Amino acid sequence: MKLQRHGTIACLALATALAVSACGSDNNEPTEPSASGSSAAADCATGTINAQGSSAQKNAVDEWRKAYQQKCAGSTINYEPSGSGAGIQAFIAGTADFAGSDSALKDEEQPKADAKCSGGKAIHLPMVIGPVAIVYNVDGLDNLQLKPATLAKIFAGKVTKWDDAAIKADNPGATLPSSTIQTVHRSDESGTTDNFTDFLAKTAEADWTFGKGKAWKAPGGTGAAKSDGVASAVKQAKGSISYVEMSYAENGGLKMAKIGNGAGEFAELTPESAGKTIAGAEVVGQGDDLKMKIDFNTKEAGAYPIVLVTYEIVCSKGLAADKLALVKGFLSYAASTDGQADLTELGYAPLPETVRTKVEASVKALA
């Protein structure tokens, strides 16, 4: 089924207003579960849960943890931003109650993950939209524009100078230095790399011949661990360019390029422009499994095309009895309108309402 855009920003403004008005209360005691899970009340539970995975969603999870633990005395949520690949392995090994991953389980991983879910299966709950920014550090260049083919040539090592003809063609009238381009990529297995290389493979097939994957396969460049490592590397190296989630780009004060989309526009990265791409994504999972397929060639006007969805991978059934209520309570808050409204100030985009309500229903069905 296709998900249609439903006024993401208008919904966000309303949700934010509700969140602000709710802050006037001094009541921090555990509240009764709300009927829909989308109001300021949290489905409180006590105990401790441990999760790990995607570093892309670290800032979002940290905000949710803080809010939930403030509302719900006696709850402890631990999250280790170990990377998507490590998170999935921890879930399979039984050391993580849920895993954060910027890409879906591989075909060979799904049965291993399912085996940890007695009577159920491992499902994907899209919880964080993490727009992937193309960040760069070039003095005097403030409005860089890049078509997907140019971007592919840069990261494939085919374009090595900032004043290359391909970059000039994308930036008419811009003053470009003749310095060498320094590409930076993730050194660890990463869902961000998986999504970025998937984007290149689908939008610039002639210029990107390395396929998609969590591990970086193209030659050359400098590797940096995790999202914060990439942001730090670009900030420190003149002439560098890389890919990292918008939240890390904003926190690091990095310049972000406009990227060509399927409509022939150079789209600026904003929560709204990223939300337009996700609103057109297709749910390809079955039942409560909300695995999605993103159209990187979207022709939606104004859509920023390099977007990843971070999933919380969790058992539909078979969660430990002493973990179930807290996992449901925490993920219910994350999927609520208040939880999603927390994200825009952190450099993420809120889930379109059509997606959010499906996630909320899937969380409610966990057993």
C-alpha cells in the first residue's frame, strides 16, 4: 500500500503545542495508560530494559529515555549506540530487548531473530526518520548543489577535485577551489552506509558500481567510526565531504549540500522535505511488521531524497514477562505524537501520521 502525505508539518505544530501545554503540569507520578497512547500520559511500567544498535537514532532515544523516565518512576531504559549491525547481533544473541537498525533484517538474519521470539517473530517498527545529510567543509562554499551522479562520482573516486567539471555543472556561477576532495565514510558496519549506498545504486547506477551494504566497499577515502566520528572528521578536515544524519550535521554546525531529486530539483534538507519522501514510501512487511521501501527517485516536489528510517526490531510475541510492559510503554511513548514532536529540535523528521498510527497499533499488539 502507498502512504499518502497528511500534512506532516501541521500535525507537528499541533503536537508541539499539546506537548508545551502539557509541560505546565507538575505531576511526575506514573499515569494511567492512555486509550491511544498518543497523549502526554505515558504507559508507565517499572524495571530495566537494555537495547542497542543504530547510532543514527541515539539523540532521539536519549530524549525519549529522559522524558519517559521522568514521567515513570522506577523505569530504567539503557541504550548503547553500537551501530545497526552490532544491535542486530545483540538482539539475536538475546542481550538486547530490542534493536535499533537503520536497515531491515537481511534474509539470513530474519530466522535467527525470529528464533528469539517464542510464538512470534521479529518485526520492524519504523520509529525515527533520519535524513542523511551530505556534509562538507570547504571555505567560501555555502550553497553546494549535487546531482546523484556527481555524488556517486565523488565517492567512487572518479571526481577528485572541487573544481571538477561535474561539480561546476551542478553549481553554475559558484567559485570552486581547485583543492583535492577528501571523502569520509563509516568504518564500522552501518545502516547509514547501507541507505546511502542504496541511494547511489538506485539513482546513479552508471557511476556507482559498488552496490549497497552496511560495510563501505568503494576504494579510497578515510574511515571514521559511528556518526559522531564522521561528523568530527569532516569538521576537522578542510576539503572533506561525507554522509551523516541531519541531527549530527546540525549539532556539529556542518554545511549541508542540496541534493538533486527525481523531479529535477535541488532539494534543501529540512524535516518537511525529508517527510515528503517518507510519506510516499511503501510498507512491504506483513501484519504488524512495518518494513518499508523508500523511493529514492521520488518525483514529489520539494522532496529531499536521501532519507533513512530507523527501525526498532522487537519480538511481536515472546518478550520476557518482566520486560514486556516496559518495552511496550517506552515504545508507545516514542510512537506517540508527543514523542515524535520531540524530534524536530534534534534534527530528525516526525513520522507522517499515516505511518505513526500504524506503529502505535503494532506496539499495542506486542505480547
